[in-house]
Amino acid sequence: MTQNQKEVRTRIAPSPTGYDLHVGSVAVALMNYAWAKKHSGKFIVRIEDTDRKRVVKGAETRILKTLKLIGLSADESPLVGGPFGPYRQSERLEIYHHYAQILIKKNFAYYCICAPERLDKIRKEQLSKKKPPRYDRHCLINQETVTKKIKTGIPYVIRLKVPSNQEIFINDLVRGRIVFKSDDLDDQILIKSDGFPTYHLAVVVDDHLMKINYVIRGEEWLSSTPKHIILYQAFSWSLPFFAHVPLLRNPDRSKLSKRNNPVWVSFYLQQGIIPEALLNYLSLMGWSHPSGKEIFSLEEYVSVFDLRDIQKTAPVFDPVKLEWMSGEYIRKLSSNQIKSMILDFFKNYQNKNLPEPLIEKTIPLIKERIKKLSDYGDYCQFFFSRPKEYELDLSDKKELLKKIFHELKSISDWKSEIISRKMTELAKSNQLNTGEIFMILRVLITGKKVSPPISESLVILGKEESLKRIEACGIS
Ligand code: GLU
């Protein structure tokens, strides 16, 4: 059977070493997901937690939760299991040891007991001679003595014996053919002294055992790939296809990092960016829709995505554009859908139970304005509580405030058209700009200079509450 006839199996292999899932990881996850689904294959999530010093408490749970929230469900993962589990590397240590032993037997790996001080010393010497730092294979030539010492309990590592003078080719689906020289590679540690494997051994063993045939990942892993290829060859395993995709950049083209923009997906979800919009936007990172469309469903993405269309240039991740897209998604929802999303959002992220009937009334006022669900709170907070601060100083406008108060008080049919008409007339009779009156009214009622349409907002608040708010400013 050739690679092409096999079931397509892709994976993402996040390390729980940050807060959550990086937006760039979701962009890569989308490609993996789409490629698998397009071919009715399987999309796998494996947690790579072998770098114990860097593991962040709670990160794995947050990563898996985020994937669920954004709707990228895995066919196999630590949560749902699957035929090739466990899907958490820290639970697969015996497997890595087994394969490390095979490499030792085949003479592709060796034990090393060099103390960190010695390694440091040779490293410094090499650097001072302007040579790339490499392990000098001190232990390789003494394997018998080394193994004896290991039996006495001395800490050791297992290193890859990189074959000398070889050219290693990668036929990358994005970057084309790339050649590396084995002589440029160090004898990579495969098993560390804490008994955990390094990423390099674990990734190759797992991708092979989990039958991953497309390795689609960020280009930061490209320089590791020759080591992986050496391992595949050492085991006599067939290579997967590789696709190394460009990393995201900030709008100023600098590398996307926490310092410039928030990078964790949970941040955007906590802001109430619509998850479908987040996926849609991230699917455009390094790939474009064949007909130039910007907005499309995940389903459509899966059907039109092609690995061969991934661009080589680094895509720009622009949170402003993401917000815009989220707003477009909100526009497409029914008022009922928006209501439920707002209710869920405030409950889940802000631990607030908002009153449903009131929310329902406000939706027509904000539907065209909000870009993310948290905007609802910014715009509509005043419906739930009186303003504590005012964005305009109204202290020198007492006379005008009184007039506004009495004008509103005289309205018996509390409708937005009537409120607007009365305010317009008041402006005219006082030789004032209509906009000014409405701005004052807005600040009186909401505390803010920007709000949903004010006359409609007054109707929702009711006459009594509206007048009370004006009174609260010391007018009667
Ligand atoms: N564990 C690596 C990461 O944190 C995965 C690299 C790969 O996909 O091979 O991104």
C-alpha cells in the first residue's frame, strides 16, 4: 500500500508549556484538521509533556478545553482515547525506552555519562575556537566502561549517533526540497537523565506508532526534522509527508509574541470573540480561499483546503481584523442566537446571570455595533446599573438638565419617536445643536459618550428609571 492509499492521519502535538493554546498553534491545528477531514481521515491530539521543567500546571486542561470550545474535535486524544494511546507522552515512557534500546542495539545510539561540567567545558572551548558546539563522543568510545558505571547507579543519557558525512533530504510540501548535512548535527540526546525522552525521540516514535502520515507543523521545527529523518531511517520506518508552515507575525512584521499581542486563544475567547470567527480568521493565516472569500464556514474550509496552497510568506495576525470578522459573524446570527450567546458568555466568563427579558429587548440596539460579546457589557452595562461616573462634566449645565428632565417628565406616551421629537424641539427652542442635547442625555443616562441609540434605550429603561437617573445628577 502506498502512502496515498492509506487513511490520512494528522496530529497536533501541543506542549503544555504556556498558558493555553497559542493562536499560531490553532492556525496549524486547522490545517491538520482540514487535511484529515477532507480525506475522511483522523485528526489526533497528542500532549507532548516530556520537558518536565517547562510543564505549566493546568495548561493541558486549558488546551483541551480550548480545542473543544472552538470546535476542533479530535478523533483520538487524551480525552477521547483511541487505538494508539495513551496520547500523553508522560504515560509512554516504557515505549520510548524500548525504542531507545533498539537504537542502541542497532548502533544508532549510545550511553553518555558526561557530567554537565565537562559538557560545559568542551562547549566553551569549541565556542572560543569558533567551532559549533558539539558533543565530542567521549563516551561513545568507552561504551563498555560507561555501561558498567551506569549499573552502579550513575546518571546517564542516551544519545543519537548521527551518521557522518550524509546528506539528509526533506521534501517539504510547503518549502520544497531542502538538504541538510549530517555533519552539521550534534549527537542529540534522546533519553534524558530524568528518564524522560527528548522531543526528538518521542515525536518520531509516536508519529510512527500512531500512524501519522502527514506531519504539518510550524516552521520552527524544520531544523529538527533532519534528526527525525535520521531516526526514521535508523528504525527503517517509512517517512511521513512533512509540511512546515510559516509562523505568524505581528502587523509590524515582528515575530508574534506575548509582548506585542495576546497570543493565547483563551484571551480571545474571554473577550467574547466568536469561536467560529476565530477559526475562520486563523484559517486565512498562510492560506487563502481559492475564490478569494474571506468569510466561510469550517465545513467549506475543509472542502476547499489544500496543503499545496499553503503560502511560504509569514502571515500577519491582526487582532483588529479578527475583531472585525467576529462582528461580521455576530451580524449573521439571529437575535435569539445572540441572546443565548450573551447569556452564556457572561455566565461562563464573568460569572454573571444577566436577566433574559432585558437582554432580549436590548439586542436590536446593539446587534449592528458589537464585534465581540464583551462589547455588550461595555455598551449595555447601564441597563443593569446606574452610572457611577460621567464622561462629561455636567455641573455647569444644571438649567439645561432641568429642562430635559421636565420635558421628559411631560411625555405620557413613552415612545422613542416622541422622546426624540421632544429633545429636538428642546434643542431648537434653546438655540442648541440637537447633537449636543442628545449627548447630554446620553451621558446623564448611561454615563458614557458612546452608547446604543439613546431614545430607544430610555424606552427600555422606562420613564421612571430614566427620570430617576436625571434626578441623581442633582436636578428636579
Ligand atoms: N510539542 C511540539 C510543540 O509544542 C510539537 C512539534 C511538532 O508538531 O512536532 O509545538
